[in-house]
Amino acid sequence: MLEIRDLECGYGPVAALKGISLDVGEGELVALIGANGAGKSTTLRTISGLVKPRAGTIRFRREDIAGADPARILSLGIAHCPEGRRVFPYMSVADNLAMGAYLRKDPIQVREDYDRVYSDFPRLAERRHQSAGTLSGGEQQMLAIGRALMSRPKLVMFDEPSLGLAPTIVEQTLRIIKAIRDGGATVLLVEQNAFAALELCDHAYLIETGRVVKRGLGPELIADPHVREAYLGG
């Protein structure tokens, strides 16, 4: 579904990605792990068009999307659930969800997706008229996920979805992400909890200083001595 080759980008003179290559197959859950500042979030931001690449290719279902406008990328079926949730704090829960569907032209199906999100996240249904900024961190994460799903994406990218959440909410969030994959969507996951990500994924890439240094199935990386020492606490 997604093929990235020799991707390079940066912020001013600083190179953030130095030739990243990776593949995401349809229906897979692929994890990117690595230390803070390694380039994981930049990879997602470049795929979604928020950062423009300096070199390399990004192909989504064989279409070149490198450097394309974010609205165009969203319209093709790629949704980005960003780090920090980034809900619109002064807008209601319902209006935040509406923002996820703003490119769609199928109001009947949009209504169905509202109902589906409220069914999956009953707390959002209870708070549909409440300002998003008054929600708890876990509720805001549910809203960010629901907003991403309102575009009916083929590929959903999650950037640090467990960041700042209580352990019980983290478990719930990761179960929801697995359910999204099991429901037929493809998932690209950046997650600070490397062990949880590797347990959840089909395969994973370890990124260090802007380069892919290891790749493999989740169990293979869990068993890798370098990964265990650096990212799994030995």
C-alpha cells in the first residue's frame, strides 16, 4: 500500500531523515520505534504532506504523493492522528468530528460514521456538545482517533497515541488501534512504548538518527539484543 524509498527531509539546515526506506502492506500494522528525535514523527509528517521531502519517493497505492498538498493526501485515504492529540479545544466534540469529514461529499455515510464513532466511544456520545478542551486526556485521544476515522481512511497513521495517558487508558488505546487494523484499515504506528508496539505490530522498523537500522517481525526485534538493551530495558 505504501512504499517509501530513500526519503530525505529536514528543518532548515538540519537533516531529519537521511534516506529512509520502508514498506507498509495493505491490512498490516507497522510500527516505527526509536528514541526521541530519531525521525519517526517526521516520517509521518512527510507522508501526510506537512513536511516537504528533499529527495526520495513516497508511493501510496502506486501513486507518487511526495510533496503533495495535505488535502490531496487526505483525499486519497491517508489520515494522520498527530502527537499530542491536537483537538480543537473551543469546538464541540461533534464539530471536531465534523472536521475529520470536511472533504467528504456523502452526507448519509458521514452520518453513519458519526453513529459508528459514538458507538465505539460512548464517552464521546455523552459529551458530543461539550468543548473538546474540557475533556480528559484519554477522552481527547479517543476524539482524535474518531476524527481521523471520520475520513474513512485506507491508511491511518498514529503518532505517539499513548503519550501522557494513564496505563489503563494506554491499554484501551492500543486495543482500539488493533481493532482498527482488524476492521480492515492499514495502520502505521509511532509509539514510545516500544515493547507494546512490537507486540502489536506485524512488522517494525527501528529508526536511529534519521536512518532505518533494523527491520523485522515484532518478535524478531523483541529478541534482538540491541533493541532489548536500548529500548526494552534489557
